[in-house]
Amino acid sequence: MAPTMLRRDLGVVLAALLPVLAWDAGGLDLPLERLLGGPEGFAWRSHWLTSTVLHQGGRALAWVAVALLALNVLRPLLGCRLTRGERLRWLLVTLAVFAVVPLVKDGSATSCPWSLAEFGGSASYVSHWRWGVGDGGPGRCFPSGHATAAAAFFTGWFALRRRHPRGARRWLAATLALTALLGAAQMLRGAHYLSHVLWAAWLCWAMAAATAPRPALQPAYTGSP
């Protein structure tokens, strides 16, 4: 069972990578942002819905969820049938996934869309694939840290899928929806390109899949004493 589950998980990781690479290859980041902003900037940058509710609120919601996972370690919530060790693993892996995107961002020279000269800033567009090439802006924008506030919780699917399959599916659907919502809000604000959101989501999924709990292989019974 374990090798089959591992192969399936790796297959999903690789399959999910294809549309992300396809979007990058299409070079559609900048044309899409041009539909959302102009020389005057981005109208949704400081809007209460995108800035306060979805940006600040999304971040606060993520920490509330982390706090609930910590409480779940001490005492199972909502009938969770995972062992304490499994619940602790879920919490620690989630925190580890949270750390992945900021580490990548620290080495990125890519600036956010709102820093581009054509949107009222001073930077020029440089693909995030050109590592170490400055664009004249502050950089450190790739991938989307805010999308990670939702995507880091992909770990819940892997933690719950064996003991709570229905709950795992609901958790995954909610995580995908929230990742899309927070990512879209940041794009409307001019804070990220779509590729930044897609790469953040893929990195979180890949990290969650790589650290997913899987049943250990049982040695074959030979019948000898």
C-alpha cells in the first residue's frame, strides 16, 4: 500500500507542476496584470475588501488555524481520531511548509507588480527565472507568501485522508478555495503575479506530499517460527 500511495502522491505532484510550467512558458503574467492595473497603480491595492479582509484577515485566519492545530495536539477536536503523535506531526509539518516560501522569497530579485514603472513604481519587468538579475525594485516578491497562508494547510489532506477520508476531502476543497481567494486578492492589489500564486501553491503541495505520513511496509509472513 505504501509504495502505491507514494507513487500516486508523486504523480499528482508532477501533474500539478505541468500547468504551472505552462503558465510560465506562456509569458502571460504581465498581460494579466495590465488588465488589473495601469499607470495610476492598482485600484484594489488599498480597498477594504482586498487589503483588510482578505490580506490582513487571511493572515490572521492562518494563525488561528495553527492555534487550533496546536490545541488539537493537546486534546482531539471535532472527533479527530488521529493519535497524539499523528496530530503533533500534522502541526509540525504545517509549520515547516509555512517556512518554505519565505526562504525562497529571501533569495528572489523579482519585485511585485506594483513596483513596476508602468504601474507607478520604478522597476522593470524581469522574469523570476532570472535568478540574481535585479529589476531596479525591492525584489523579494516571488513566490506569493500570502497564498501560503492557505496553501500550507494542504497538510491536512495528507494527515486526514486515511482515518477521515470525507473530512480530508472537505479540508482539501476549503484549502484550495481559500488559496485561490487569497491569491486573487493579491493579484488585484498588484502584490503578485499569477505565477507567484501558482508556484507558492505547488511548493506547499510538494512539501506536504513529501512529508506525508504513509503506512509502513509489513514484512511478508513466511510461516516459519
